[in-house]
Amino acid sequence: MANAKRKTTKRDVGPSPTELKQMVEQLRRAPAALSEDDLLDIEARLKGQPDGMNRRMALIAMVKSGKELIDLANSDRQGAVVVASIAEAARFCHKGLLELADIVKHAELRALTAIGERKDKDSVIAEAQAGFEYAEPEVSHA
């Protein structure tokens, strides 16, 4: 069996036409994934409390040097609590961003499924992609 070859298929490319048709029909029957109130709540959380505050607190750990963070943590109990609070804010921020990333990924899949019946879907996608600028982030994690 050591010489057995793995069978390759075109399945890695995307859904088959039959699967795509089923996905489109399922989407056709699906209600909205978010309400207008959900959308407004997400936007408000990103801009304000608590997500905005947690994000800003988490980023403080990135603009301070390691020595500054360690010195604050070792200065006294209050300094240590501040550093621990930064960690907790980062944890909540990370959780919220992962949840948002999941929602946004579902939005992408819903939109792509919605155009799935079009024979010109590839050129429609290419035209849409041409309308966006994709800047590479200049963030260093060093």
C-alpha cells in the first residue's frame, strides 16, 4: 500500500454546479442573517463601549516597550492590576474581533452564493475586485 496514489479531484476548486444550485436555493429561502438593530449594535460597539475601549486598552500594550510594561507591572499592586486589565481588555477585544471576522466571512459567502447562478459570475467578481484597493498592512509584531 506504500505505493498507493492519492486520487486528486477538482473538488478543491469550489462547489460543484449541483452543490452551488442547492446553496443558491437554500440562500433564497434564508431570512436576513442580521437585523437592522444588530447592524447598528455592531457598529456602535466597534466605535464605542465596550469594544472600542477594550481595543484601545489592548493597543496600549503594543505602544509601550517591554521594559515599560514590566516596570509598570512590578511598580506596585495598582500598576500590576493595570497591566492585568490590559490583558483582559485584549482578551475581550480578540474574542469580539473573531466573532466579527466570522460574521464578515459569512457575509462574503452569502454574497458570492447570491451571484452563483449567473453565467458571468467570474467576470462580475473580477470587476468588483478591480474596484477595491488592497493595501498591505504595515504593522510590525516585533
